[in-house]
Amino acid sequence: MVDLPKDIQREYGSDDYPEKVEIRGYKPRLSVHAGQIKKALETLNNAEKPIFLVGGGVNISHAHSEMLKLAERTGVPVITTIMGKGAIPATHDLYIGNIGIHGSYAANTAISNCDVLFSIGTRFNDRITGKTGHFAAHATIIHIDIDSSSISRNIAVDIPIVADAKMAISALLKKVQKLDTGQWLEQIKQWKSQYPIFIFDNAIIATDVGQNQLWTTQFLELSEKKQMLTSGGLGTMGYGFPAAIGAKIGNPSKDVIVISGDGGIQMNIQEMATAICYELPITICILNNGYLGNVRQWQEMFFDRRYSSTCMRYRKSCPNSCNSPTECCPEYTPDFIKLEESYGAIGIRITKESEIKAALETAKNTLKVPTVIEFIIEPEENVMPIVPPGNALDEMILEGEGNGI
């Protein structure tokens, strides 16, 4: 616990800020080591199945145009982490998808089969890598990151480059050449067509945490006109709605949509009052399956359906060993439609696919209050594909395959 007395909190700080910030444990390097860039390019030029793995560092450094040029000049396909989405347009021919536990089949398979993995601005966290000993097992790994402590921390790399992503990519652009990646791209195209991910269009999308986040990051295509706000792997339930409020205030002319679960939306549902007061026409999509869906999915697939503390209809009088929703379950609480209407928002409940278009049109034409669209979905709908815990990325469970490891 850190306790700051009130008199200290009320004191004014100095407005004399130093030009350079010195933090003992953080020494980012902004310059680019020419020798390491040369070594990386030599390795890339000799690759037959190269991949660019792009993380949030590219977005933070505003290197979108540079990254797009790098991909196009080399012909190397691009895979992103969740936080790296948007680094190049998702509609681009060289964009494969996002990687990780719930990454696309094509992206995960490409990582597992590439011979050079050129990573820029990612920390290789466990949601990305799966079983670390099998991650990109056949590849020479090049890693650019501004923070030296992130290099070889989780995944041992062969060519480290400590630098700002934008500066490093700019240095690469001066010397890169076109690679013969035709066969490799054709193979990846076959993987994409084998297990495709379909898309939907929107402007600014804020996700919460859980299955709603994973479906959104799988299906949403991003470009310079479409953005996604998400807390990544932090697991910050309740993030989506407040993030959307901030996005709408900052971008009043853009459509802003929240995609949340029935659990996550209740973490900060009181901010509906804020949205009403500021007359923010945000569209809030609640995917209501009656569970804390992501945890329930793991309990189903890896713990023999021993459901615990995930059912949102649970009552004290329920049987302890209940592991399946039935018609006898108690009524869901709260009633989201009545709750939102009590705030002064518009509430719409969707139980059929045919009702979706009209609901979205209502939301689009509502100009001063939020519209809540509650989608009643199957209680045991799962996010696929999934990499079981402790497994490598190429050991995915796909839609229609049996559960378990």
C-alpha cells in the first residue's frame, strides 16, 4: 500500500520539466545500430518464408506509412499482435491476420512455418507465443524494440536491434530489396481460404475483455479510417465503455461502437450517466451469453465442464455441481433494456439475425443519447480457433474439432 497524505496531494509541483527524462531502469535507444541493420537485411534477403510480426510499438511510434512501404518493397507478408492491428490496412494483400492464442489459422500456421521472423515492437507475451519452446521453432528471429529489457526476455532472438520502431524501419527502407515470396504468399493464401475470418465494417470500435474482445480482434479489419481501442492482454474488464466515451468526445464526427460482454459492461455501467449528460450517441453492443464467457470456455474445454463462478444467472439456491444452462435457470439480472431506459438511453434486444439491421439503423439515426443493443447469443458459444494452454501455435483446436487437449 502506498498512502499519500492529503497535504502532499494538494501541493503544487514544479512546472520546470527537464528536457530529458532519466529513469534508472529504462534506457531506450533512439538511434539505430548500422551493423545490426545490415545483419538483419542479409538474413531477410536470404529468406524463403519470411514474416514481419508487428506489435503495438509500430503504432505508438506512428510508423504506419513506413511499415506499409517496408512490406510492399520487400513483398514480405505481415502478421500483427492485437495491439499491432492497424499498422498496415487489414484489407492489404500482404496482411495475414493477428497472431496468438485466438489468432487466425493462417497467421499462427505461418509463424510456425516461417524461416525468418522479423519482429518489430512487440514483447512476445504469452498470449502471442503459446508454448515458447515451439514458437517460430524453425526461424531465425530478428527483434526490433525500443526497450532493451524486452529483447530475449521471453523468446531468445538471433539478431537484436534496440531502437525506436519508426527510426529502425526508416533505416531499413534505405537498403531493402524485393524478395521472391510468391510461393510463400500462395501457401499462406491457401491457409487463409481453408479457415477464413470474415469481416465487418465500422469506424472506432472499443472492446471490453473476454470473448467479445477476441471475436472483435479476429473479425475486425482496420485501416486509416477504422480504429480499434482495446486493453490487449491486460484483462481490464470494464475498459470498453469508458474508452468509447473518450473516443466520442475526442472524435465527435465519427461513429463509435462498444463491443462488450454482459459481465464486462457491468463493471462501468454507471458511466451511462456520463454519456447521457454529454449527449453522446454511442452504440453499445452487449453480447449476452449469461456467462463470463472466456473463463467458462476454458472450464468447458480444459477442466471437464466444471463451471465455477462464471454463470451470471447463479443463485445461492442453485445446485453446486451445475454445469449446463437449462430452461429451469433463474432469470438473468439485470434486465439491460430496462436499465438503459432508466438512464434515458435507447435499449434494443436482439434474438434473431433478421433484427440486427434495423437495430443498427436505429442506433445510426440516434443523435443525442446512447443506443444499447443486447445480442442474446448461445450460452456455450466458443471462440475458435484456440491454442490450448502450454501448446505451440500450430497445435490449434479448430471449429468443429473435439474439445480438450
